[in-house]
Amino acid sequence: MEEIEFYIDAAKETMDGALKHLAIELSKIRAGKATPSMLDGIQVDYYGMMTPLTGAASINTPDARTIVVKPFEKKMIAECEKAIRNSNIGLTPMNDGENIRLNIPPLTEERRRELVKRVKGEIETAKINVRNVRQDANNNIKKLKNDGVSEDAIKGGEERVQKLTDSYIVKVEATFADKEKDIMSV
């Protein structure tokens, strides 16, 4: 039935979105290595407009423990520094007049465990999102009964949605295993 296919395809697309969102959230959780994505989400006041930091400065990682932010305009250095300081990413910006340096301290065992807990929280959220998509898809498929779709077709559709859900839960758990290994490796 093409209606059932439509709901299964929509569920797959939404589950893909949940995985992409998870990847974005996990990229913000640092594993001791400096990455420009650690500054994603920071907004800077750029001539009265809130702009992503990447719109006001170039961001580089010259080594595994340092992020260098170089504003496109020298007079924006104070605004960029203020935005980083107010972002609560746990890093102290150092301004040398041209660049802002962020030193990434090595992670302690305790901090690594805290990060793994944060990752677990994101993983649980992703699983809940995937299960909510399953529930929506199954509800939509059940409603097709009113349109004269056979019960066998509806059952088959629900089974396919469950298989799809199971496969995405496995992907989410694999993502957790990778991130945990990344965080816990010294």
C-alpha cells in the first residue's frame, strides 16, 4: 500500500533527522581534543545583529589542545571574546590583541565520567525521539483502517516500522559506544 509506504518513508526521514541532531549535540561535547565545532552555537553581537561566531571570525585548531579565533575585523575582538566567555563552554579566552586563544585542558578521570553521563543523556533523548517517530507512524498507519486498508497490511506496516525503529536504536547505541570510547581514551 502506498499510504503505508509514505508513512514508513516519513518515519525513516525523521529518524535520520534524529540521528543527525544527535551527531550535532555530541560534537559539542568535547573529548579533550580541540575542534572548531566546540564553538558552534555561540552568537556574537556583530554591529547590532546576533551572528554565529563563524560569521565574525575564522576558527582554527593549530594543535590538539588549542583553538584560535581570529576576528575578521580587529575591533570585533572584544565582542568575540565576550561571546565566548558568556557561552558557558568552560573555556577561558585569552586575547593577544589580534587572536583569541582557547586552551583545552586535558580531561581528568572525573571530568571524563561527567562527559559520558552527558552523552548518555543525549543518547536517551535520541532513543525517545526515535520511539516517538515509531508511535506517530504506527498511529498514522492504524488510521488507514478507516480508509479501507486491510488489517494484514496494517500489521505488516507496523512490523516494518518496528524493524526500522530497532535498526535506528542500534545505530544510536553504536554512536554511544564510539563517543564513550573517544572520551575515555587518554
